[in-house]
Amino acid sequence: MTIDRAGWPFVLAAAAPVAVCGWIGLPWLAAAFALVAVFMLYFFRDPERVSPDDPRAVVSPADGRVMIAGQADPAAAPEGSWKQVSIFLSPVDVHINRIPFAGTVTRVEYTPGRFFAAYKWESATLNERNDVWIDHAGESLVCRQVVGVLARRLVCRVAPGAQVRAGERFGLMKFGSRIDLFLPLHVDVRVAVGDRVRSGETVVATW
């Protein structure tokens, strides 16, 4: 298992005071910083995942628990008609985001906003977010990164024109967040509210 490069500044910031506190005789404080450093390593872990060998499979873009599975919330969805799968990530979930379906990235749209808890309904429309549009055979799906009350940084490593594969890493969100996936109406949603999913592995829908 590797650690995502975005995590090393946080790990080092927590680890640096450990030696200082030990040297000046504050072992309890050194232990506290060491625990924070270990948590940062855990949070930014980047495990290998094996995506299903099925060209119709839409895989989960994130680890977490399904909040919405079915018709899209028209107040939150992009213009048009969509199905929606939304996943809440707790601080202990893997936060690496993965491409749900193969295609071409056509748009990446960042929207500044608030930092409501990601499980609240208003987070879908008011929070800071980033939409990645992927075209497949003339149809689009949208993978939306949404920050939460703790997640105040979005990392997106794809740009328009990129050719992407299902299960490919494309970014992460730091410290608790959600992913909203908007799919064409004909796509068959395969998960239900409350299901636990794993990024790059769990089939959340079939094209």
C-alpha cells in the first residue's frame, strides 16, 4: 500500500514535533503528535484495487456509504435528466477517488462554496465542489467531488481531453466528504441506500 503524495505535508507537519517534544522532555505531547502522524498516514493510504472486467460496469468512484441511489435530485443535478448515486465518505474511509467509467474527460468545473456536513442535503448545492464530465459514445456522466465540514481541499488530476479508464485514480478529497455520480436515465443502478461500496471495485450501475 502506498501513501498519496498530497498527504506527505500533513504527515511531516505532525511528525516533526515528535522529536522536538521528546528532546525537551514532553513525552506525552510527543505521543500525541505521533498519533496524529499515524492517522495522517492512515487517511492518505492508497490501496491497490482491481476493477471488474466488464465494459458495461460503472464502478464506485469512492469508498463509503450510499446516500442516494435512483432518480437524481433536480435541485442538485446538472441540467437535464439523470439518475444519481451519492456516496458519503467518513474520515476513516479511503479518500482516493477513481474514474467510474471509461471515456474522455470533456469538462472539469470547479465551484467555490460552503462547508456544510457532507451528509446534509444542502451540501449538494451549496458546498465547494468539482464536476468531472466524462463522455462515452456520445453520452455523458458526471462525477462530482463535494467537500464536507472537515474536507476543505479538493484534488483533481485530470483535465479536459484525457482518456480515462474505469478504476483509474483521478484525485482525492481531504478529511470527510461525498461523491455525487450523475448517470444517463437508461443506466441500471445496482446499489441501494445504506450499501457500503469500495472505489474502483464495487459495481454501482451497469451501462
